[in-house]
Amino acid sequence: MTASSKELSQEALNLASFSFSLEQKTALFTQLKQQRGILFQRDIIALCNEHKLTETQLLKACVPVASLFSVAPISQFYVGAIVLGINQQGETQFYFGANVEFTHQALSLVVHAEQSAINNAWLNGAKSVIKIAISDAPCGYCRQFMNELDTADSLEILLPEKHFSLHDLLPNAFGPKDLGNEISLMSQSASTHQFSGISNACDETLIKTALNAYVPYTGNFSAVKISTYQDGDFYGSYAENAAYSPSLSPLQSALSQFYLSGLSFDDQTVKSITLLETEDAKNQLEVAKAVLASFENPPAFEYITAALIK
């Protein structure tokens, strides 16, 4: 091996093991809280140029920052995940996610980091998911959730030491087409449905978020709005899964977005929560009540149902 090739090999090793300093992590975490868990293309380009990294190297280096968003009072196991997605303008963006747990409630209500990152990309209009970098190997539940994506056949999974395709980790998979569902999460076109008999005072963004829900198995177009006193509103939509259990409720979806702003769920921050769902397919009220029961002094709760016009 020549001296120059040794230098190149050492440079490649340094890049592969690049990590942010504590000061850099703190600065990036602060920026991400302000941007609600999204690193925009301009940010990605700037960081790649500053640290002489490829896009993929930067993606992996950001995973420890994603873990800082974790809310894990039960497991104390802090998981971060980042989706590399393409937005509607064809730009690359990093969508961050982290696990969220709820004390004194069924463990099935937990939001996994992979779900959180995919949910973040989906709610913010990403048109496709190309890669996902994760701090730890995805559990079977998360592999099944990822299998609902329209890019499941090509999805790359990046772990700290190894890279896989989703199909490497989920062979002989069961997915949407096995239930006769020809659409996938993030592949569906804009909904043409409407609600009837709904108050004109109802939040238009909440209605739009509900109508954009991915609900091919129950048809319960539903969404949640979390209103805060000083930090704006956060929305979540219902995302179903062919295996049913990995489905993400609209309140879980909204709470995941809320925590990606680095906020604390308490009566000094959260003003109210609104759940909207389809009258003849409703199934989210008890789930919402169970999640909210985890918190001391839960906020005011408004429940709205409406008929769907197809």
C-alpha cells in the first residue's frame, strides 16, 4: 500500500467514525427544536461542507442528536432515528424521530423512534423515504411499520456499524397487498373526501390532517391537534398498518411531533387537545383517553365526530 493510499484509508476511517462534539450536538439540538425536528437541505449542505462529510455520513453522525428527543421514563432506553426523505420540491431533508413512552399505561401505546421519524416525514409532506438511520437495530414491530411504506422494497437501514435493506431484516414479509390494499403509506394521492355537519369554527388544518390520514383498513379518517399557550399547534394523523398492531394513533402522532420541539407536556405548556374522527368508523376515543391518563393535570379535551362524504 502506498503512502497516499494509506492516507486515503485513514481519511475514510476518520469520516466513517465522525461524531459531533458536545458543543456541536447542543447547537444542532437547539436548531432542530426550533425547526420541529427537520434538517432542511440548506442545513445538510452547510454541515457536509463544514465537516467534509458525505450526506450519508452526516445522517449517521446526527443520530445521537435524534436520541436527545427521546422521552423514555419506563425503559430509560433512548432511541433516535432519522429518515432521509425527499420533499415535494425534490429536496433532500432529514426528518428526526425518537421513542416516546407513557407511564402507567399499556406498553403498546409507546411510539417507537422509527415510527416517529417516518411520521415526521409523512406529516411534513415528504413524497418518499429513501433511508433511515437508527441508533439501535429495529425491533420486529418497527420493521413491520416500515414495510407499509411505498419504498419498502428499496429502503436502506443504516445502523452504527452495519447497513441493511429492509428485506434483509424482514424476509417473507406480510404487507398491504396481502390485504388487497393497492396503496401504501406516503403513496396515496390527496384525499377527495369531505366531512359534513362539521362546525365552521373547526380548525381547517385539523380537518385537512384528518382527511390525509392513511386508513385503508378501517376508513377512520382522524386527526389530533395539540394547542399550546406559546408554541403554536401540533397535529397528528392516523396511520394504519396491514398487521394492525403497529398502527399509529393520531394522538401518538401529534405527541411525537410535539416532543420534537423539545417541549414538556404539562399544564403550563399545553392548552387543549382536540380529536376529530369519522362518525361511522370511530375507534380512537378510548386510545386518546388512555394516553392522556398518563399525564398529571391533563389539558382540556374536545371530541368531534363527523360524517364522511365520499
